[in-house]
Amino acid sequence: MYIMYPILEDAFLRYPMRKKVAELLLKYGLRVDKSAKIYCGEIELSPAKIARSLDVDRRVVIETAQMISEVKELFGIFDGLVPKAFISGVAKHLGFEVLEIESEPHSVGIVSAVTKIIADARISIRQIVTDDPDIYPTPKLTIILEKKLSASALVKLRELKNIKKISIESSN
């Protein structure tokens, strides 16, 4: 993952290990409070365990959180993060189909075009998650469907402009 937001790139330009920590916080929606503590929702996380997961010294995690808590622009971002359950990895066990779409990162209207085709096929959407193209180098649109996508709907999806790749994982 690469942080591409200019404010974050500038802040961590001289601190590659802190950037690595900040990327993890952003990816998982981990927030930093005013006292430089890191939370997943309301659960405080250990800097040592975060450091271990990234193979960095725990002081780097502490320094990153401290920096975020002291820099107004960074704090404004990291204080508002929230983790969300993403069921893509367990969807097949729940009987759902997972549709992953890669498209041109800054294309307009991809989500609406895809969801219209799915709605026209009378399939309920359980969850939609889009990767931010400024955070993920290869962003994906992931849609969890209540039932299997029909062949005709799949053909319509493949015909959409700016779609690079479509992957489907079924529960069957």
C-alpha cells in the first residue's frame, strides 16, 4: 500500500518507517487520540504488537502516534478513522457471491453502472467496499451479492467501459 494523499506524503516524507505505521493505521481504520494512543474502535492497541506486525521498533509506532496527535492536519484524519467489518473473506461461508472489479482508478460512474446491472438482475447487494485509489495501487470494487450473478448480467458488466478485470467467488 502507498499513501498518496499529499498531506500524508509530505508529513512522512523523511520518516519511511513512520509512513509504514501510518499506512497500517489508515488501512485498518485505526484511530489515534489526543494522548497518542491507538485504538481499533474503543479497544486500545499495544504499540509493541503493532510494531511486531510491521517488523519495526515499538518506538517508531509510539513516535508516529505522537506525531499524528500533535500535527493538526494529521490528527484531523486519524482521529476520525473507524474500522468496519469487511465480509469478503467469509462471504462464501455465508452463502454469498463475491464480485471483485478492477477499473480505471479515477473513472466516474463505475459504481452506479455496476449496481444498476445488479439491480436490474434483481439481486440484493449485502455489502460494497471500494478501495481508495489514492491509498491502494490497484484499487478494487468489491460487491457481496446475496445470490449468484446471472450470465447475462455478467456479460453486461464485462461490456462496461473502463472495466479492466472481473473476478467472481461463489459459495457453490
